[in-house]
Amino acid sequence: MVNLNLEPYFESADIQYYDSKYMITILENILGNKIEDIKKEINDAQIVVSNEQIKEYLEKTFEEEDPELKKRIEKPKPKRSGNTGKLTDEDMKAYSQEFVDGLNARRYYFEPYTLEYFKRYSNIVRNKALLLLNMIEKIGNKDALSIQDLMKELDIQLDENGNISKEDIVRLITPIVYNMSALKETVTKANDLKTYLTCKISIDYLYRKGLSESDIYPSESLQIKKIDYDLLKDNVPLSKNQKVELALQQKRGIKQLTKILCDL
């Protein structure tokens, strides 16, 4: 993922507010494209492979890489047992070979949830990038009134002339670039058929690892109002005011809990 340093775009530490259109200029400079082309790039980044294509590729690769294993998997030898009904040494060897073959053959098995994961992940980061991009465009074109509820939610502050603070420029641009980078990486990986030889994701696997689906996807929200989540680069960072308010809420909560415990 990208590491951004936006300091070179700001003239002086003494200047706190900039013409909101400058935010668009910074973003276009970082991404090397006009904002309309950036939108198109985001919308065009799509996963185009299908389940059928992946299965065909894995089947073909199986045949090319290990035809003998493929034959054994498709036509396993019948198990035999002695007159006593107990397993013979040959049976034990056959079971062992079958077990090992099963493990090796997993490389060529398609787990459908893997493709679903890539699609859902890419849709989340795409939508977040587009929503933030629209926000920057509205603010930059002096149309902030149409998104005032969202701005209030994210605590984006403009001065009386519609200029935006340096802090908020950084807060909005950083997650756009990060989500675009995540989108590009995810789509590239998902469209590469070789990915499915080694990447196997299933719901059962998640549950066995003590995870749920919410653990493997980014939040669909632009911001999570919890201090512990403020380092997530795909979200809009908390403003200084938001951090102070959350800290006060946490302090009030501790006081209330202490009072309840002392009253017991």
C-alpha cells in the first residue's frame, strides 16, 4: 500500500486554510490524472474472471503439473481387507497415499467464496473512494451545502470563505489514495488466475480460526468513531475535536461505572 507525505504541498505551517479547489489539485497531482479520469479509473477497475474460468484453469494446471496425482484422485484404487476384516498393510499404504494425495490436490480445488471475497472487498473500497472523491469535488467546487450532513458527521470544517483546513485536506485525501490502491491491488490479484492455486477462503475456515466475515472486510463506513480504530487508513481519521469528545465520553463512562461499582 502507499505511504503519503503531503507536507510538500503546503507552503507554510502558519497557513491553516487553503482554497478548497487546491485539494483537487493536490489529489490530481498525486494520482497523475484529472478528477474525471480518476473516477473512470475507479469505476473501470472490475473483477472480470468467472467461476467457470477459474475452474477450467485449475483443472488444466492440475493436468499439466501433476497428471499422475490427477489420475489417482479421479480413479482411486479400491480398498481391500483380509479375511478377518482387518486392514492389510497394503490398505494402510493406500489410505496414507489417499490422504497425502488429498492434501496435494487441494492446490487445484476451487473455493467459490474466494472470488466472492475479492468482489465484496473491492466493492467496499471502490464505494468509499468514490464517496470521498465526490465529497472533495463538491467542496472544491464550492457546493459544500449539498453534503453538509456528511461534512458534519466527519467534522470537516470550512471557513467563512469556503476554504478548507490543511488538517482536513490530509484527512480526506489520504483514505482516497489508500482505497484506490487497495482496489487496484485486489482487482489485479482477483483477475490473475494463478491466485486461486494458493488462495483458498471459505466460511468454514474462518469459523475454525475464530473469525467472522466482519473480520476480513473493511468497514463500509467512512469513519469509525472509536479512538482504537483511528489508524485504519481506509477511513477518514478522527479530527482533533472528535478525539477530544471521544476521550471525554470515555472519561464520563469510567466515572459512571466507578459510581455504580461504589454504590454496590
